[in-house]
Amino acid sequence: MSWNVLSGQLFNLINDNKGTLNIQEVYGYPRLKFSGYPAVSLFPSDNSNDYETTTENLREYVWRLRVFYDTKSPGEGLEEAHDALKVVFDALLDLIDQENMDNNYIGSGLPARYTFINIMGVPGLWGETIDENLLFAEMAVMIRVSIDVS
């Protein structure tokens, strides 16, 4: 239940802010072909579960968020794409940090026993696709939820 609800909320958070972030496309699954750049691909990655108290468990849901930028468009080279990607990536991190403070999208609509705790973006891998047409940056987005098991 939580994967589905939280995936939709995380997708909506990014998609509804794509104009502010200057993102052209957002997909909720792994993808490498886009019609506009920068583009975002967001998909579930990891999950952990641990005891919090005798009646609650702490779950961590993790998504991989990848931002892609074209390096072969006219006027765009690797250096220009890298500089542009840094700006978009920072803006996405800021959006996730702000969501952690405001909680406008994430956590609403969870079942009654589920309580949103926080959301965090952790920057990770930067690289190019094998054909060297796309530069990308990846972050892990972790959402922590407390679950009443009683």
C-alpha cells in the first residue's frame, strides 16, 4: 500500500514543480529515451523495516531519482550539460528539503496506521550513458514512515 501511495506522491511533487525546476519530462519508471531535457526518471529502489517500539515499526522506502541531460544537441556539449545538470539537481534537492519542512505532498493519504516521518534526498552517482549521449545525476530519495502494528 505505501509503495503505491508514496510513489504517486513523490512523482506528483516533482511533476507539479517541473516548470519551476525547468524540467521537460518526468517518468515514474526507468527510462533512457526522452523528447526534452532535462528529464527525470523516478523508480522504487530499496526498502527496509526495523523495530521502533513494541507496537511500531520504522519503514524506509527508497527511490532512485535520475536526472538526464542531452550532450549532443546543437550548442550543447559535455561541459554545458554538466553545468546545467548541476543547477537542476540542486533545485531538486532543495525541493525535497523544502517538502521535508512543509509536507505538502508526501504522507497524506496513507492508511490510518501509517505516519509520515520525513523525506531526504541523498546525492549519489554522476555519469554518462554508454553511448555518451546523456549525462545523468542520481540521488536516493528516502521516505521514512512509522507503522502501528498493534
